[in-house]
Amino acid sequence: MEAQFAIAGKDFVVSVTDKSVVHSIVKMKHNQDKTWQLSPLTLMSVCGEPGDTDSYAEYIQGNAKLYSVRNARDLSVGETANFIRGELARALRSRNPFQVNLLVAGYDKEKKEAALYWIDYLAAMAKVPYGAHGYCSYFLYSVMDREYTEDISLEKALDIVKKCIAVIKTRFMIDLPDFSIKVIDQSGTREIAQEDL
């Protein structure tokens, strides 16, 4: 019962996650940040089983940091997504698979472009212009399909985010009151308040 989606432009990605943690019919938390900063220009949002999401995200964040310390450079967005996919595939073939779905967003300084990668719990990965996970994706893809253009501006992407949140609040059976909205570009990551949309 989670909502996670992102929209990529040429030089930015907007990442949105709900802040609720739910177990069965009980809302456990209402202020959880489901995004993880892997490098100054790479952000990973995670949804799935609460225990798996935290342990897997901490594992990935720790290994990304270890790589940057050992090699004196950060992994690019594409390299990070491929590492994440490989670790998910390895875990899937073990006795301890992770029930996590991820969106990896970031800005690649070498290519001078933003990138968004969609990864699911079966270790399928795709580079996408926009993506979503969770039951809300049934509603959100129709909005993003209709509104997205290749030369999208940040203002237009934030307008799509506003429409997606409105659709979730109108059509989804579960109340998701708060969302974390983050923009990743060449300057790094910054958060936008939901009220400022």
C-alpha cells in the first residue's frame, strides 16, 4: 500500500515517496523517509517489506560509500543501478531474497544528463523516463503517460507530481497524507515541501 514514483528530465529527476509505514491494517509510522542518499548526485527510493527495505538500503548505501572511499570517486547513476540489480539477483538465488522495489535517480556528471532506473524485487531493471512502484502505480502511469514529454521542464514535472498526488488522494482507498518530494540535479539533492507545489 505504498506510493513511490519519479520523473526524469534532461538535467533533473523528481523523486516522490509516501511517508507511511504500514503492516497489515496498522499504520506503524507516518514520517518515514524512504529515500537513501548513495552519493551527492545519486538517490535511491525503496518500497516493500519494512525490514527488507531498511536492511537492503543500508547494505547498498554502505557499499556505495565503501566504493567511493576505496576508489576516490563515486559510482555513477548507471553503475549504482547495475550494482543494486546484481546484488538483488544474487540474493534472489540464495535463501534470503529481499522483497524490495527501487527507483534509482541521479545526475551523471560525465554524460551531463539525469537518469532514472526502475528495479523490482525480481532484479528486473530498466532505464525509464518515469516510473512507479506500489499499488498507486495503477493510477499514476496513466497520468504520467498523458502528461510527460521528452523536453519536460522542472516546473512541468512538479505539476505532474501535483496531479499524481491529487489522483492518489482521490482514487486510492488508503489515505497517504504526506509525501517526500526530492529533486536531484547537477547541484545535488534538495527537498521540496508538499505545500509548495
